[in-house]
Amino acid sequence: MAAIHPEAEREVHRRRAPGVRHWLILLAVHLSLVCLAVGTAWLQGVLRAEEAATSPPSPGAADEIEGGGAIPPGAEAEFGAGEAIPAAPGRGEERFTESSPVRPEPEDRRDGPILAIVIDDWGYGWAAAADFLALDVPLNIAVIPYLPYSERHAREAAARGHQVILHLPMEPLGEGWELGRGTVTTAMAADEIGRDVRAALAAVPFASGINNHMGSKATADPRVMAQVLLTVKEQGLFFLDSRTTSASVAAAVGAELGVPVLENDRFIDTDSSPERVKERILAAARVARSRGYAVAIGHVRPGTYAGLVASLAELEREGVRLAYLDEVLARAYPDRARK
């Protein structure tokens, strides 16, 4: 066999084996692809986070309550959890008071049954928000603090003559919940509760009262509710118990402390179909006709808006007038109103 010339042999090896430059090129391409994949995943995460922060939560899977009433014994209802983002600077000195130039006085404050409709969960980018705000009837707007639209919704609602209250996140029963910044929990010390309630009020301009967002565990805790209500009393406000649990002690603790506490009589949109919403509003109106006043809670949903609009003519026929919570408060606590 003929010997291979050394130069020829080196040429054969050069062609068979890739050189260092070749491997460096492959490595650079690989690293570029990895960086591209990581960058794409990061950008998608950022976009999802922004969407989650500004988009409303899916409607809560609340228990269906026969007749749409507030929570009977053994039943729980929780609505609309969403992670919060840092707040816009609050203005704690602003309150929705009788001196506000934007809320007209009802023509008849003393005559006939009244119904206060509270719309919860403001602060997200709800599609139905503009429709509710444009309604030319008294509404009560419950704003969650520290959300992208919290301050804007509070100001727009007040400017259009609606009453604004703080929709305070409070600890629910169960596990896996995340209500975000400012949530009042049963693990908090008294001074922490007071501090966080005051901060949440400062983040919602024109807030004249507070109702609980979720809170089936916190509102059943006498220690927690005592501190919340002491802060309410300190601020000269009132508390509306959303009644997400039959075990709530809000009214009992409020009576002990001399703090005005109203109670939700009926959730109107555990089923968001306009027909069912209308039925529940009219059921709440029957409570108002019997007692003189009633409170019903709904959410910023298209079906709730449509059901409310559909009920207006019948409410007028039945002589039930929509009202602000301040007016209900005067009916429920007449001695306080006379002071």
C-alpha cells in the first residue's frame, strides 16, 4: 500500500474535523437562540402581568342563593379577587359629605320606601363602568383601593353625583386567596389594622363609608371587626356589612361600640343574567316597602347594568326610590341623623 504524503494526510483531517472557528459559530448561534427564547418568555410574562393588573377578574363563583338574598346560615359568597398594584397618591382629607357640590339632595328625603343599590369592585378596567357612571339615578360606588382605576373611578363617580365608599379587602375563608395590598387579615395586630384601613381610605377620594370585599373570615372575628369599626368611628364614617357570611359579627360589634353598621339585604347578581338581576332588585324593593329601606349589592357587569335599567320603570310604579347609603343610614339610625 502506498504511503500517504504528510501534507495530504493533514488536509484529510482538516476536512473531516470541524475547526475551532466552526464550533464557535455553532455555540454563538445556540446562545442566540436561547437568549431569544428567554427574552420572549420574559416579555410575555410582563404583558400578562400588565393585563392582569388592569383587567377585571372573572366573575366569582358565588354560591347560588335562592331568591338572591344575603347569606343565609351555612352559605358563603365571595366575589372578585384581584391582585393589587401600588396606589396613586391618596387624599385622605376628601370625603363625600353633604357639603360636596356634586351630589344633589333627593327631593323627598322622608317619604316612601328607599332602596340603595351598591355596585362593588370598582378599580379595574371594567367594560360596563362608563354605562353605570352615566346612569341618572342615585348609585353607591364601592371602590377597591390600590387598583389601576381606583382613584379615577372614585373621582368620576363623585363628579357624576354618586356616593363613593371604600370596598375594603378582608380575609375570606378557605385557602389560596390573594387580595393584594391593604387586605385586612385575622393575623394582623390592632395597630396594623387601623393603619391599613386609614391608608386605604386615603387611597379612595370622597369615600364616606366602608364595606367589605370578601371577608367571610375577618368579619366573623370580633377582635378584627372591633379594630376596623373603631377606625370607622374615628373617621366619622359608617360600615356596610356585605354579609358574605352568616357568621358576621359586624352589626353586634358596631352596636357595642356605637358605630353605625348597615347590612346588605340581597346580592342581585349571583347570576348575571339581566332577567335574574331585575327579579332580585324587585325582591329587594319588596323589603324596602316592608321596612322602609333596603340595601342590595351588585357588581360592575353588563348583565347587572341591563337588569338595573330594566327594573327602573317598575321600581317607579311601586313607589320605591333609589337612594344613597347616607339616606338609608338616616332611616336606620334616626337618632344619629338628628344630632
